[in-house]
Amino acid sequence: MGNPKHTEVSVARQSPQRPDADEPELDDTADAVEPEDADTDQAGPAPDRSLWEAVEIDPVEIALPAGTGFTLRAYRPARDLTPTDVAERDEDDPFLARRQVIEEEEDDETVVILDEELAEEFAESDREAEGRRREAAGDEAESEDEEEAADEAGDEEVPVFLSHKGRLLLFKTPESLVSFIRSGAPNDLSQLDSWRELSERVEPADIAPLDEDTYELDLVVENLRGGHDTWDPTLLIEAGEIARDVSYALRLPAVLDMLSAGSSLDDLDEALRASVNGGIGGFMGRRRLKKIGAQTASLGWRTIVGKISAVVDWRD
């Protein structure tokens, strides 16, 4: 039996003025190809990225144990950004509040131990030592180096998210994200020059994150628990990238420390990156991975995912 779809197309293409019985075989062959071409054409066009390129902001999708949500991320020179205000968030954190009390008590104890005369003596000694150091190194050269370092730090592009008062805003649907953008509600991205243009032009259909802007933090811990042979380098490398961005933008120093250069999780990240390369580099990377404890890595990442989840403000 023939394909009914092909038969229908063949019948539609038959001409009563062509009685030759041999011709339909050629038509059947042509018809067998045409529906496949039509199916190929049905693959929709690539999402329009012109809006995001114009405003230099990108939609991001993040999956956490509590669910999956959409947000926005941009990169700008550090000098052009005002960091998110975490004072209110930190006041709500009982553990951080307790730590601040302890630090204040330690400061008070220091003041009590040193009377004014002794404190002034130490301060004068420090000033003299600092003066000698500056003279030896050359005040002018040191000043130039400091200014150059400050300029480089200010020019460095850093991440900023759709956040407010130290909390990452995640939206469960594109519609709710667009509604928030258009609402004029305060957020950390509104300081960008392109924010107004985005709020005027964005539509729910535009909220279509690229593959490289989609992160699955909810799968990281389970993947690490599976052992070295099941580790997914792409999943884990991308998790490290978004965790670093979020912890910088949301001012989470504990997470930054856990992922800083020389840490065990940074070693894991470097070994994973090396392992996906070919040749001797990939071989050495896989050897390094074998030396990293799966339990230690999974516990570390569980802490990171927990700290990031704690500063998420879910919006429906």
C-alpha cells in the first residue's frame, strides 16, 4: 500500500489532458520528496535577537530545586554600576545578624583594652613606618600604580541582574516577567541607559533564552553524587559560571570564596574544562578529576545552591 498523503498529492497534481499511464510513476517520486521539503520549512524561524542586541541585556533561565524561572542579565563596566543594596536582606538573615553582633563586640573589646595614650603610641608608630615605606618605594610611582589599578577595575565588565535590594527576581512565566518590566517597579537594571527602550519594546515572545543562557542548578548536586564517571562537564561548568555571576551581582561573599581561585571547587572547574579538550590536556584533566572527592564536591555545591536559593524572590 502507498502512503495516503503521497496518493492525495499525486491525485491533486494529475492532469486530465495527459493520458500517459507511465507518467504517474515520475510524479509519485517527486511527490515523495515534496512533503519532506514542506516539513523542513515548518521548522520555525530563529528567535529575533535584535531587541536584546540593541539594549545589551539578555534573558536568562535558571532552574533551582524550588522551580525554574526567567530573569535578565547584563554586563557593564564596574564604574557605571551602583551595586545592589543588601542592607535590608542581611537584616533578615539571623545568622548574618549574629555574626555582625560578634564583630561589633570584638571591636568594642579592642577599644577597651587599649587606652587613649597607648592607642596613640601605636598609631604614631604605624604612621612612621608607613612614611618610611612610601619614601623607599617612591610616592609618585606608587600613586600611579594605584590609579592604574583603579582604572582597570573600573573598566572591567561585571554582571548585573534583574534584582532588588539584594534579591534575585525570578519569574515563572515570560508574561509575568514582561509585566514586571513594563510596570516601572524599582530594580537594579533600571539604572542602565537601555532599560527604558527595553520596557517599551519587550514582548513575551522575546523571552527566549539562548542555550548558553540556560542553567540547571537543580541537577548539579545529584550529578556530582553519581561519581566521576557520570559527571557532566557542560552542566557543571555552566553552573559555575552562573553561580559566580549571581554571587558577584547579589554580593554573596561566601559563595565567591567557595569558587575563588585555589579553592577545591575551582580546581574541579579547571579540571572539567581541561577534560573536554583533546590531546594531553584532556588526558591530564581527566586524571585530575579522579583525585577530586565526589562527596566533597557535592556537599560544596549543595551549599552554593542553597545560598543562591535563599536570595531568590520568586514572582508568579
